[in-house]
Amino acid sequence: MTLTGRFVLLVALGVVPIVLLGDTSTRALAVLAGWLLLALTLGSIDLALAASPRRLTLARVLPSRVRLGEEVTSELYLRNDGPRRLRGIVRDGWQPSAGAGNNRTAVTLPPGERRLVELTLVPTRRGERTASHVTVRSMGPLGLWARQATLIAPAQIRVLPPFHSRKHLPSRISRLKELDGRTSVLVRGQGTEFDSLREYVRGDDVRSIDWRATARRNDVVVRTWRPERDRRIVIVIDTGRTSAARVADEPRLDTAFEAALLLAALASRAGDRVDFLAWDRRVRARVQGASGAELLSRMVDGMALIEPELIEMDWTALPGQIRGITGQHALVVLLTPMDAPGASTGLLSVLGQLTSRHTVLVASVTDPTVAGLTRSRGTREDVYRAASAERTLLDATRVAAAVRQLGADVVTGAPDELPPALADRYIALKAAGRL
């Protein structure tokens, strides 16, 4: 049972004459007591006439997944199985990060009928967003007292990474098509493999003529070539404590997800096999043996539930994890911070093992505000900040140089620049035949 503002106002009306007239006699107090008794009687009658919210039957219709930042509509169906008309307010109990906004809806539900309550959700965090209950407040005909009940109505929606970097995918696919020869003449070179035979066309390179096939067909036949396909790409994301740092109002981990999704989509379109591993001291997510739409679907499902762990990354176990994924030569992409020499000691200790068997590419997000601090020298505080920023940049440069010295390649960039930069480096490695 709950009291409404209308009941409080009704009670207050009985006090107003006494306050204004200053009459505190026994008669005035008796009138006040009678007024209170009348208000309580009206409230009791109102409560008795209110429909029972426990006679409602609830049903939900909700998509299972949505991308972070996108809108989704939650549909809640109410059916009144009681004998009285229900007038009241329905509150859908979504957790705050589901982005439910104003989740209170006024409803009028006659006996035996059904109503739909729609609620727009705009999630603000990845992961499983849930609602465990629905609270219904049923008002009486006078609106003085109300019945209230909390009904169990579980709901769940998985919020996936937004994949903003997909806007770069069409231009990179176009570059792959040019590399693959769909929009240019196929020529033999480093990073290509035999594709097929076709008839000679004026202008073709005579060095591409296949003389044995020409003799068999009694017509001039040339070989065509295409970039290497069916190569192995292993994407590893560091989910340790350093991935929790925020750069440009976004966790490093989310930037790594954007870069990994763009690279996976691009490599899958190029015909390469992509495997994904999220690791700190245990496997947080793993995707193997998938391609095309299934690959991205499984990757975003795995990423949705990952949050940075406040523990150190176990680099010593990583080579064994990669051997468990593939025993062949592969392009291993490590998405991990490279800010300070001390924090990168574990990475540097295992790079030699990885580069001896694989082509290794280390990608790291950089903070664009650090470079801006180096240019401000107006006051003494600015000079100190600039010196600290310069030291940070020097440390990152030292780590990158050490990574290159161990045989790995390095890609760095701001959060909005790293995904396309990583995709461009993949295309360059593919064109050079280094996969």
C-alpha cells in the first residue's frame, strides 16, 4: 500500500482552518480528528476498490543483442486477469546502464484486456544488461491510496561493441580488390601465388606465357597470379590492468576491440583464416574456425562480456596459447599498450620466441593529449608538464625501438586512428608477401 500526494493534500486541508484561525480548543481538535478519520475512511474505501496488481500477467518481447549506443525497444505486455479496471503506473526495473530513461508509464487496463508498454533503451555500457522485475502501482478511483506490487519479470539484452571502425571497411576492401587484381591486371611478384590460366590478350607480359599449356591447346595461354590467400591471422588482445586506462574518454580495451574487428573483417574478406584470443592470465574469449559473418558474430559476442582485469598480463604463457591455435606460420597481431619500459618487460621477453616462428605485429593506442602538452611552455607548470610528456613519448619510442629490434613490426595511433592504421599495415604486409 502507498499513499499519494492527493491524500496528503486532503489531510492538510483539515489543518488549514486551525492554523489560520489559531483555534486550539477541544472542539477544534475534535473537528481535526473527525477530518482525519474521514480521510482515513476514504483512503480505505479507495484502497479496497483499487485493482490488485498481482492479478496481472506479464510477457516480454526484446531483441537478444544490440550495439552499444544504438536504440532498442523493450516491449512489455500486461494482461489484467482481475475483475476490476486497473489504473496506475508501471515501472520497468532496468539497471541504469541499460539507458531506460523515464521508465514510468501510466496505464489503464480493463478486466480481461491486454496493453503494450514500450520502453526505448540506449545502453551506455557493454555486457549483459538486465531487468529483474516490474513494479505496478494500482490507484483507487479517488486517487488517495494505491496498491503496489513488484512482479518478477526477468529480461536480458547483450550489448555488443559498437564497431565504429566499420566505416573504414569499404575503402580497405577496395584496396584489397586492387591488390587482388579484380580491378587491375594480375602480374607475378612477391606475395602472389598461381591463380589460373587464360588466353593471351595483346598487352600481356610475354614472360607470363605458359608454353606447355600453349602447346596442348594450340593457342597462346598465360598464367595469372593473385595475392596469397588462406594465410593464418591470430589476433591477441591484452585484457590486463593496463587495458583499463582511458584514452580520449575510451578504455584502451575498447579501442583494441575496434581495431581487432576491423582487421578480422578485412582479413576474412581477403580469404585469410582469422583466430581471436583475449588473454591476461586466463582465456577470456577465443574464436577459432569461423569465417565471414560467423567470425564477427562470435567475436563481438565474446568481447561483449570482457572487462579489464586488474592483474598483470602473463606473457610467458602466450607462446603456448598461440601454439595451441596454430602450428603454422601466421601473422600474430598483439594489441597491447607500449608506454613504459617497465610495463613492457613481459612483452619483450617473449617476442623473440614469437618472431622466430611468426610474423609479429604489435599495435598500441597512444594518447593524443600527451603530444599537445609538449607544445605548451607558457608557465613553470606548463614546462613541467611538457617535460613529463616528453619523457612519456621518449619511453614509448624506446619500447617501440626494442620491439622492432626483436623482429616485430609496430603500429601506433590515437583511438580513432589505430584501427585504420592497423588495417593499412595488414594490406602492406599482404602486398609484400610477408604473411
